Amino acid sequence: MAGDIVKFDDNGLMMHMAADSYSTIPWAKFSQDALKQLSANPKLKPLVEPFIEPTAAERPPKPEIKVNPVTRLERPEHASIFGGLVHSSLGWFILLVVYAANLYAAFEIAVVRGKPVGAAIGLSAVLPLIGPVFFLTQPVKAESAPEEPASAGAPVIAAAPGSPPAEAPAGTAPWQPSPEEKKPQPQVFARGKFTFNKRFIETKFAGFIGEPKGDAKTFAMEIRTSKKTIAVGRIMQVGATETILETPGGRVAVPFADIQEIKLNPRTV
């Protein structure tokens, strides 16, 4: 392509052709040789140079890729969980916490099941986890209701030989037992046979709540905990987890979990 350069700009140049025509040619349409020839013109060089591809010798060398050394974590010598626990201070702390929880669980199970506390803690100290599970699986015998003595018909009163048969005391029907046979007997409610909670106290010992009534006039209450035995005058309040008692020494709050036994003793006066 031959012609005269009429004008040029950033997009390309306009040429006047031999056939008296004008043609605008973009810089990208020129070959590399044509661009190099045009770059000889100082006015066109700044516009042409961006389109000239550098040769392999003119290209800058590629930067060298450096691989930095990587610090890798060491593989633990003990692959098992237990081996990892006993070889670190945190592992020993976790084991001590689990051991203490094991002894506390044995204590709670012994209290709830009505088993000897010392035996449960001792076995759990020697056999962790196995001891609490052993006492937890022990059956609890349900206490049956005390049976009332059957009526024996008319009382038989021994009489001396040759004397007429003795009659029953006045005012006593022949089919009723004598007053001596109706003496109230002590009643014992032990943990393991009974569950001590708010509902049990309110239903079983309603006569002792507030002013004495019903059984409270015939029986005196004793509550045995793991530490002491409390003589109860009356039950002042029953909460969700504890009961407040009136005792000779003042008001005492006793949690249901501490109660080992409730005993009703017949009053002598």
C-alpha cells in the first residue's frame, strides 16, 4: 500500500492514495515491518511504539521462582487418645476432672439408691466409671403397704379352771379388738423405697404442714439426713427442691436430696 500521509492520531493515520482516494488505517492493521518503518519518523514514533512487539532478546528475563522452606508440624509419637492425654498437662487436668466427676456421681447414686456411701465411693475410686454403673444398675425394692392385723373375732379371755368364762370389757363389741391391740406402730419411709419430693411430702405428710392435724397429733416426725437426725415439730413450707421445718432448735431448710429416712414415732403423751 503506497500513498501520502495526510494526518495521523492515536487511532491510526489517513493516507492519500494514487487513485485520488483517502483511506484511514488503524495502527493495529499495519505489519511489524511497516510499524518499524513508520517509527523512523520522530512524529509517528510515540504513536507506533506501543504496537511494535519486542523481540525475544529485548524481552526482560522471567523472574526466578524461589520456593521458601515450609515448617511442618511434627507427627505425635502417641496416636491413641489416651496416650495423648497422659503426655500433656491439659490431658492430666481432664483426667482429674473426669475422676472427680466419677466420685461425685458415685456419691449421688448412693444417696438416691439408698446404698452405703462409703462403699460406693470406695469402689468407684478403685474402678472408675464401673463403680457408679454397678450401683446404678442395682434394683430398688418397692416397699409394700403395711398390712393391718386381721380381726380375730371375739377376744378370748383366759379363765381359771372351774370359773365361768370371762366377758369382754364393757363398751367393747365382741368382734372388735381390744384397745391394747390398736396401738399405733412406727412408720419408716427410707430413700430407695420412696422418692422424696414436693408431691410426696405434701400428700403423705399433709397433717404436719401448718397446724398439726390428723397423723401429726398421733405421731412425732424424725428426719434423718446424711449428717444428723432432726426432730420435726411441723413442716412450715414445701418448695420445689427443699422443705423448711420447725424444730426445737429453730427453722431448718433441708434439701430433698439430703433426706435419707423419714420416721413417724407414736406419741407417748
